[in-house]
Amino acid sequence: MSETEVSPPRRATFQLLGPVQLFADDKPVPVGGPGVRGLLALLALHANKVLPLDDIIDGLWGHDPPATARTIVHGNVSHLRRVLRSIQGDDEQGAQIHTRPPGYQLSVDPLQIDVHRAHLLLEQSATARPERRANLLAEAFALWKGPALGGVPDSITAPELDDLRLAVHAARVDAELELGRHAELISELTTMVRENPLAERTIGQLMRALYHAGRRADALEVYRRASRHVVSALGIDPGPELRELHDRILRDELGGPPAAPQPRPRSDTNRQAPSQLPPAVPALAGRDTELAWLDDLAARAEHGASMVGLLTGAAGVGKSTLAVSWAHRRAARFPDGVLFAALRGFDPEHPPLDPADVLTQFLLGLGVPAAELPETAHARVAMYRSLLADARVLVVLDDARAASQVQPLLPPGPGSVAVVTSRARLDGLVVSSAARVCALDTLPSRDAVRLIEELAGPSEHNSRLAELCGHLPLALRIAGARLAASPRWTAEDLVAELTDEHTRLAALDVDGVDRAGTSVRAAFDVSYRGLPPDVAALLPGLGVLTGQAFEPHVVAAAHGIRPEHARRGLRILATHHLVTETARDVFTPHDLVRLYLRDLAAAELSAQARESVFDAVVRYHQTAADRARRRLLRIVDPLDFTGRDGADVPATPAVDSIDAALDWFDAEWPNLMATLEAARAAGRDEQTWQLARVMHTYRVVRPLRDDWTRLVEIGLAAAVDADSDLGRCWMLISRCGVALTFGVPEGGLADAQAAVDIAERLGDPRLVTSTHIHLGAAQSATARYEDAIRTLRAVIAETERTDDLALRGQALNNCAEAEKQLGHFTEAIELQVGALEIDRKLGDDSYAVVSLNNLAELSLGVGELDEARRYAEDAIELATTRAFTLQEGVARRVLARILTEQGDVDGAREQLALSVERHEQADSQLVEELSAELEALAQLGEDAV
């Protein structure tokens, strides 16, 4: 192979059911010793899930990890990444190990891991016919190449893999027995019983095989030996199933081998086979997964079960269309007929149908003369169940309101299926009737476009049209119908009309007919009117909220209720599919529902009431963000919303740790930005700059240039319009922070000097100190190092006098940077060590990671490579744990330089590549400079080769 040729990418597969091994296509790839194989096994066992670093360490070393455990794991992860790249090349679809706080995640197709393939084959076999079932289970059993997890540290255990092997084997033997392969199984089962004489299921299988092979006496002898062993070892008799099997063999009552269930013939020639389905839509776009799910229900019923399936989802998502379309396709599988009832659970014009009335309809359809119908509901249920006791029917119950409306109508016979649709979740049906639930979501983009095309033909604007309809089937059908009915209208025209959020719902209405089937607004209105009164009362207020998602505390603040009451209300809304709980305590409405809520607020709340709700939302976000930022950096400043002036303070989520504060900001950031922009648009300038300032702290910790810049622009403009000197000062400090973080030092210097002037005029000593810290940092960033040292030394002296640890730590850190730039490494190290001590005392991880990075650079500068590497690796560990993306990138760049000095060019290249990736994620302007360094390292590596 020439130097310019590259090996084609291969498929990586993972073996855990035997010696832990990585394969490239079918060829094994060396990965290293037990520790590396153990790490590979842990990641593969938890594929596509984040495995915390602490759990990895516990798995590899138990309760006695070495002091360097974290470093060893980081190194082994880097090694495995290199191995995977050697197999897959740059294939982004291949297996990848990602850093995901608080640990790592193996992103991979589960079918590339033998454990997951075994699980899938076992699941597929459950509904297969005996021959196919036996083949699937044999394929699964063949995946074991020896004891699972071979060659990994003893501390890694997965007893569930042994349970899986036993389950696969037992199911395979059952399938083979069903096929009459008794003689072939006797030797295998005899060996297994000898190895595990307490495995009663295997003992029973051996007894059956012997009996059906004509060896009844041997089957009884197996039982006698097993019984003696159980009594001797455990002091108890064998279990009831094994005892019953023994008794049946003893009486020669076992009969022939079990046969596969056959379709049940109709036993009542007088019973009619009803066919009550309404017409289906001509074509059903998408829903392949859901159709397969319904097919699986029918397949399970064919094996002798009575199945109940519940299709649930939001108004307009296509539940009824799917149920009726599938029922038409599969009606032939139910020889005793198909029953259908529209239960009117959410009909705006009629009350829900009484089950007794539905039973009358069903009994008449089954051929019962009207004169013979029982008078009482109880008697009708009894007759209905008697008629269908041995029948195979499909019952479709559309638009159910409650489980109690459905339960009397469920068919009792084995082989029957009931399909229920409801916009409520009907948890009671799951509990009482073991209903299986399929929650329908909106259509995938491609299927949404296809639905429009089926109605109105192709157009380059259909994709945008589907997006504006939120991929909701009802909205898509209305849009398609409008285009089909009005040839003068084009998709481009309709897109223009739907783009305006204020008119979108009105546009999704056919001829202004206000019925749930022809209007998206009416469909949502039916759900709204069907809610309990206390829950319905929440909806107009939700229309005032500015974000795309709600959490219980902001809803509680907006409505003046307790968070637990808000949570209960939101979860009831989720059961009615008006919102979706996308994460714990995060409730998100569909885009069209969000517009409906906004219109509802305008219609049902006065302007004063809407203003009051919005004011409560702004105050809530100020308070919650302030509490979270103080947990991040131990902030002490006069801008305090945590309980000032004795004013009512809204309840906020508990943020009792840095991780909790970061998680809260991560989840709420879009909502905070939406509130900030809405407050600015409403002319609430004082509140706007105050909210911007408390939000600013999060971007100090997790910098993201576009978000941070936008935040500061809004806050500073609001402070200017509010004519607030304090606001201007704080927002200038914020803008200085953005400039220094992202490499625009001259702008930062001007803002810092302006902030100093305002602070001195206001006469707030601590504000003056804070502005001078930023001035010193800006002076250093613009190469005015001696000016910076004078400024910052004065600040250090002042903070020592006032015992202000937080500001002293910042000043020490910035002064160390200036001393380093002048080559004063000894002074810089002394200052930086002092800063790190304060950071750790205050628990300020964001500043601590900066201090560690700086100490790594300083140690490198004085030639202390081992010390430098220790600081850099500590910085990476802390930044990774806290998901400080930009700080992690800085630390990896420093580590790359250290590794280069130590001669580890490959390791340096890997660290620098990760540094580029992290800087790109933070939108840092240093990416080009880092990329140039990476190219230079690549050339260095080639020269070395």
C-alpha cells in the first residue's frame, strides 16, 4: 500500500459473551490488557448511556482504586478511541466514545454488541412460529463463546448475562421440544442437569424429552434423583411444577408433544361475523413502526392470548386514522368479525357514550335479536362475554375518555384483540387489563411531506409547510386539503400565511367549520374543555409564559400556587397530551399547542392579568438565576434577588451543589433568554439588565460566544434606556468579560476603564474593586503588563484589608498571568497557588480549573514537566466533570504541549485534536491557531516516523 492510500473503514463489533474482544469485521483486534478490556466491557454493557467516571473506577478496581485511577481511565479511553479510529477511519456513523459529564458514553448501533443481539433475538423469538423460533434461539445461543466477560478484572461482574444465557437456552429447548426433536436433546440436557442438579426447568425439559422419546421409566428416574438431591441440599421438596409433571408422567397423562396453536374455528354457526369499521383513509403516510406494533399484538393473540392495545397521543396526531387503517388491513385475521364504536370521549357536542349503549350496538351486530337483549347493563356484559368466549374478534374502541368506559367492552376470548384510542393516557386500563401502550408522536419530516403530496401534489415548499404544521397529521391534512380545494393557492402562498404565528391556527381550518375534525384550534379546544376545572385554569396562564418549555416552579410563580400543585397539574396535562414531559419536570407543548395557549391567554385573561403573570415570571427567573449563580461562584454583590427588601420571593428549585446549579442553567437557558427578550420588548428595562447580569455568571462558567454576546447586548441597551449608572457599570463589566474570553482585548480595556469611572462616581467600594480587577485583566491582555501588575497588586492589598476572599482570588489569578508574561515565573507561581487555595476554599470550580491550567503552563515554563502534567490532568478532570467546555479545551492544549516535550507526539496530537473540538463547541476564535498547531504536530509525527 502506498503512503497516500488509506485502509477502507471496517465495522467494529464487540464480544462480551466469552473473552472480551473487539473485532474489525470478523478479525480480532488487540486492545490491551485486562484493564482496557474491562473498560471496553463496561462501556459496551451500558452502550448509548453515560457511564459516570466513578462507576467505571468502581467497576475496574472495586473499593481499592489506585491514586492514579482517573488518569489511567482517561489514558485507556484515549487508547480505545485510537483503536476504534484504526478500524473505522473517520466514519461518523461508527462506534464512538464520547466524553459526556460525568463520564463517558459509547455511542454505537446496539446490534454491533453480541449481548444486545442476543436480547433482540430472544425478543423476536417470542412471537415466531416454532421452526423460526428455534432457529432464532439457536443463533442467539451460538453467540456465547465461553464464560461471559472473560479476561477482565474480577471486580467486573454481570450476573444478568448468565441469566440471559439460561433464558435463551431454556427457550430454545422449549422450541425444539415443540418441534418433536426429543431424542436429539436428551444428551445435551443430561449434561446440563449433571452440571446443575438444582435447575428445575432443565430437569423438567429432560423429563419431557425422555417421555416423548418413549423412555418413561428414565424420565421418572431423573425426577427421583433430582428430588433426592434437592431434599439433601436444601431440605425442601421440588417445586410444584416439577411435582405436577412427575405425577402426569406417572399416570401416563402427558400425551403427545404440544402442538402449535391453530386458528380457532367458529363454533357458533348462528353467530354473525360483524364488520363495523368506518371507511379508512386512502393512504396512510408513515407509521410503519406503529403498524408493526399493532401486528405484534395480533401475533401474540394468535398464540392464545387476549391482547389490549392503547393508542394514545395529542389531539390531531392520527390515532383514529391509524387504528381504522390497520383494522381494515388485518380484518381477515379475525374470522369472527370486527366491532367498532366511537365512544365520543372528547366530543364537544355530545356526552361520552355509555358502555351499556355500546353493548347494545355490539350484541345486535353479533346477531342477538332486539327482543332478546337483556335489560340491565350487567346482564348485557355477561351475554357479550359469553358470545365471545371462544371467538376471535377485533374490537376497535375509538376516542375513549376513561378506563371505566372501555373495560366492559373488552373481548374475553383467547386470540381476540382490542385496540383503544384516546387522547388521555388511561393508566387505569394498563393496571386493570394489562393494556400495552403505544404513544403516537408527530410524523417524521419525510412522511409529513409525503402526506401533503398525497393530497396536493409535490412542491419545493412542502417541507417548509410540513414544518409550519408541526408535522401534526391533522394540520398536514388540512393544509393539503386547502391546497387541493383551491387550485389558485400555491404551497408558497400557504407557507406565507402560516409563517405569521398570529394567524397560523386560523389558517389551519377548513372553510371555518369549527369542528374538531376540521380545525386544529377546535381539536385543542375539545381537550381543554375536557380537563378538570383546576387544571384547565392553568392553561391561559401558560400562554403568557415566554419559553418553549415549562417547569413546575415557574408555573407555580405565574399562578400563585405551590410547586407541587403545579407539578400535579402539568402531569395531568401530559396525560391529556397537551404537553409532553420531555425530561423530569420539563413539560413542552407542541408548537401549535403553544400558539393555542397564547390565543387562549389573549381571549380569557385581561391585559392586567397577563401583565401580572408576566411580572411574576420575570421575578421568578431573576430569583432562580441569582440563587443558581451564587452556588456556582460563591458570589457576594449588591445585586441580590434571593430575598431582598422583605418582598415575596418565589419558590425556586433546590440548587444545593454546583452540579445542580449547572443543570438548572442548562435546562432553563432557552427560557431565560426568551424571558429576557420579552422583558426588553415590553420596555421593562430595569428588570432586563438585572436579569441579564445574573444570567451572565453562567456564561462565565460555560462560555458560548453568540449566547453571551447577545445577552450582554440586550442588558447593556436596557441599562442605557433605563438611565441606570449601576446597570451600565455591571453590563460593561460583563462585556469586558466576553471580550477577554474570546480574544478582543482592546474592546475589553475600553469597557473596563468606563466601568471603573462609573463605579468610582457611584462610590460603592466593592464595585470599584471589581472593576479594577477587570481593568487589570484587560491591561494584561493588551500587553500592558506593568500597568496590570500595579493595578492588581493594589487590589490584592485592598482585598486583604477587607478580607474579601472571592475578589482576592480573582485578583491573584489575573496578577499571576501578568507576571508570567513578563517572565517572572517564581512570582507568578506563588500568586497562582494562592489563587487556587482560595478557589478550593470557596468551592469555585470555575476559577479552580483556570488556576490549574495556569499552574500547568507555569510549571511547563520552568521545566517541571511531571508537575505540569499533573496540573493539566487535574484541570481536564475537573473541566470534564463539570462540562466546562472551553476550559477543557485550554487544558488539553496545555497537556499537548507537555506531551510534546516528553516525546509523546501521538498523545499530544490526540489532546490537541480534542482541544480544537472543545474550542469549536465554545465558538472560540482560537480554532485556526489550534488547527495550525495540530498540523505542525502531524508533520512532526511523520518526520519522526
